[in-house]
Amino acid sequence: MSSDPNGKQLASELPKLRNGFRIAGLLLISEIVWAVQRSANPYSREAGGYAAALAVILSFLGTAFLLHCISTYHVIVNQVDGWHHQISPRKAVAFHFIPFYNFYWNFRWPREIARFVNWRTQKRSMSGVLVGAGVLAGALAAALVDASIGFVIIFSVFGYISRCLGEALLTPEVPMEMHVNNRSDYVANMLT
């Protein structure tokens, strides 16, 4: 079997996570500058204003890039021949905005990506539960500790996703009789 030329093209389209780590680093620096300025002038209303504004902008930018990465993963998986992916890129992003359901969703979409990776490699190469736990840990760290730390955790987990997806896309194509057109096909293939 030869490698899939379409897979090489799709692997090259994986998100460039360096940008996410850069955003997290800049966010951390702006937060430090803001804290130093506030502690130097505790009674000044203007102290740290620019640094705080930059931190807010970087937080939004980091969140937008994070959602872009999630969308890109689903765009790529939806383009693979022989695989019927259950989640559209739009759905993958939109469900993160539903309160409380987003906790479940942090596990659901990684599980579907892991199903694809494990199908494509024909072995257990990726754990959707591990990815979901990492994404949830990053979200909780961003909310409870610091946004830059949360971004670093999430983009590290995305590095794992990118590595597993890249390896899966570069493996030889799955034989036609093992192609998945719906969920029952996947279950039947896994049972045989």
C-alpha cells in the first residue's frame, strides 16, 4: 500500500500551533506588566490601562485561534475519503457556546477525532478521553488560574491532536471494504 497523496495535502493544512503559544506568551507578559503597573500605583485609575486592554484583546484573539484550530481539525477529517465524520466544523465550534453542554462537548468532539485516527491507523493510536480531559483542564485553568496558562495547556493538547492526526493522514489509505459511510459501518468494522 502506498501513502495517500490527499492525506499529505491534508496533513499540511493542520493548524500552526506556534501562533497559539505566541499569543499565550504575549498575554502572560501583558498581565505581568498590568500587575506591576497596578502595584506601583495602587490608587491610580489609569495604571495598567493599556496592558489590561492588550490582555483582553489577546484573550479574545487566543480564543478565536483556539476555535479556528477546532474548526480546522473537523474540516480536515471531513475531507478524508472513506470516512463519514459525524461533526461539521460549524457544529464543532458552535457547541462550545452552550452553557454546561460545553463541558460534555469538550469530550465529545475529541472522541470523534480519536475514532477517525484509530480507524485510519487501524490501531488504538489516540485517546479521546485524554484529549477531552486536557481541553477541560485547560479551560478550567484559564477560568480559575490564568488565561495564558489555560491557553498553554489547551494548545499543548492540540499539539497531541495534530501529531496523531498528521500520523493518521500520512498512513496508507484504508482498504475500500473498511470505509465508513455511517456509524453502523464503523461498529461493524470494529466488531469484525
